[in-house]
Amino acid sequence: MIVDSRWCVVTGQTEMREAVRQRYAAAALTVLESGSASCCGRSGCGCGSSDPVTAGLYQPGEAPSEGALAASLGCGNPTALIDLAPGQVVLDLGSGGGLDVLLSARRVAPDGVAYGLDMTEEMLAFAERNRAEAGIENARFVKGAIEDVPLPDASVDVVISNCVINLSTDKDKVLAEAFRVLRPGGRFAVSDIVLLRPLPAELVSLVGLWTGCISGALLDTDYLAKLSAAGFANPAIQVTRTYTREDLAEMAGQLDAESLPDGVTPGGAIAVLEGAFASAFIRADKEQWR
């Protein structure tokens, strides 16, 4: 029997994307169905304010919605690291519960708009609830994939994202789409997980590490190269948070011990991951037409 390797790759990408969708849908449903303000647990990159990846990223009172803050599953605060001005159009790739969209919408008001793009119906419903709770009118939540943004060419001033690009199985397409929708002079400013050294192959394939935002991350040098290949100028990476062995032990709850390769224990996985990844702020520009 002849097996088409391209089919295998696509199938793997489809399965991984569905695993990501299901995990984040479960996070949103936890809130929507229970009425609780937290979707913590093994549901995403982090676990709200108690997780070492997500803890302390926003200042007290900064969030316009307590529900959006409690459900934040990001690894940074892109809105704190980029200047926004009234009248601008902002796009958040993988907007989740909508926190960064709402923060951006406040800054670009009254004439600007902040769009949040997410592929998960449950997250979009949760984000809309948070928007209504905050009373913010210039935020728009749109269903779609970050690899196929449903916005016109050159329609956005700033593209942000918070620990989502690492989840994509086609990062070249994501960066190409970000470049396409940006206006000349626009800016790319995202928080993401980056690898500081390659991971062993047996860990890269773990769904728990992928949906937990680690094994799908790009090497820092590869991220810069892909940004340049997409057409961006001045790509730069600034590490914003590194993780101690204690942090990794706390995060190990995202790993199902039964899914680990033979001979690899949670403690062994932690030892391999120590010093291998970090949260970072990634910047790049779309140059003005000449």
C-alpha cells in the first residue's frame, strides 16, 4: 500500500487543530455553564492568575471585565507593550475571552475599532458576554481562523495576539495573513511562547504540550526568519518571562502521565523542558510604500 505523506501531515494538522479547539471550547463552557468567573484547570496555556505562565500580567483594576481577566489564558500582555492611539484599527488573533480586545478598544475609542478573531464558538459567546458586561461598543468579535483572516487587505493598523500563534500548525500562513491585513506602516506586536532550544521529537508530538502552548512554539531564531520571509521589517524578540523548575512542576498538571512516551516520567519531562522555552514579546513592522 502506498501512503501519501502529504495526507498524513494534513491529517495530523487537522487533528491537532481540533484538539486545540476542543480544549479552549471546554474552557469557555466551564464559565458559560457554571456562571463561575474562572475557567482554570487543564484548559489552555495557563490557569488564570494562579498559573506561572499567566500570573501577574495585568495590573489590578486594568481589566474592563472580571470574567475576561479570570479566563485569560495568555502568556503576556501585548496591550501593555504597544502604544495605541484613538482612531486606530486593532486585530487580535485568537482573542479567546476578549480581554486584550476590550483593553485595545478602550485605547482606540471613540473612532477606532478592535476586532477579535477566534475559531471557537464558545469563546466568541464568552467574549461577547464580557464585552456587554464592560459596556464597550467599539469591540467586534468575528469567527474565523488565524490562518485565513476574514478582513480586507491593508485594513488594520496593529495586529496583536496573546499566546495563540504557537498553537497554529501553519505559522507561515498566519504571519502572511497578518502582513496582508496590515496597512503600510502597521505594526505586529504579539506575546507568545518561544523555544530557546529544540525539544526532543518525542515531546513535540504530545497533544498536552501542544495545546499547553509549548511544543508548538517556534525557536526564537525561526520566528524572526519567518517574519522576514513574510515581508516584515525590523523583527525583534524580547523575552519577558522565564520559568523556574518550580514553575514547571506547577505546570506539569497539564500533562497526562499516560500520554508520555515509554520511559518518560513527568519529572523527566520537566528536566528536559527546564530552560527550553520562555514567554516573549515579538515585534515587527510593515514598511510604508515607497
